Amino acid sequence: MVEEFCVFKKGIQPAWEDPANKDGGDFSVRVSLKPEQLDIYFLNTVLAMIGNQLCDDDNICGVRVVDKSAGKGAMCRFELWIKHSDDRKIAIKAAFEKCLPQDSVYKKIPSFEWRGRSGN
């Protein structure tokens, strides 16, 4: 069983203690997604990161999916980590949500919320 998986930029660890992450935060949602929907969200986000499609690409640290099921079905937390929690995060969120599918199968994307570190 996989508890989490992630893709982060070289040299950045998926830990808030990493210096690259200490002043930032993440856009995250805790939601039940079908496995194929989660795969598409993760793949689209990774491809957007690689293709520099997330607006302020230097500010992007990585993407992580954490299993939060605990025996309660297919619950996960989907996170896009960024370095700084300033005004740039608004444009990043818009670009991030644009890369996620919105079609007849998935209806609409979940509502991603900001979680800042260090009180930001």
C-alpha cells in the first residue's frame, strides 16, 4: 500500500523543514477521488510543472499526494507546494487549477485551500 507519492524539484525535500519550503505553503484539498481521476490530476500537475505552465515556476517546489483513507474509503490530500506565500500565490493557484480537467466526467475541480507555514 502506498501512503504518499510526490515529485519535487531537485534538491528540495517534501518536508516543511527543508529551507526551500520554510516561507511557503501549499494549495491542498482533502477529497475522495477515483484512482483514474487522481492519476490525471497528478500527471497534469507534474506535466505543468515540467512544462513551466504554473505561472511563477521558480516558486513551485513540488506536488504530493497523501493517503488519508484510514479505512474510510479512497480519501487523499492533494498538495501543490510553493516557496513563498506572497501575492504570487494567487496567479499560481489560477494556473494550477487551469491544468486540472473540467469535463463531463469530472464535473468540476475540488476547491483547493491555502495552508501557509510560519503563520503566513
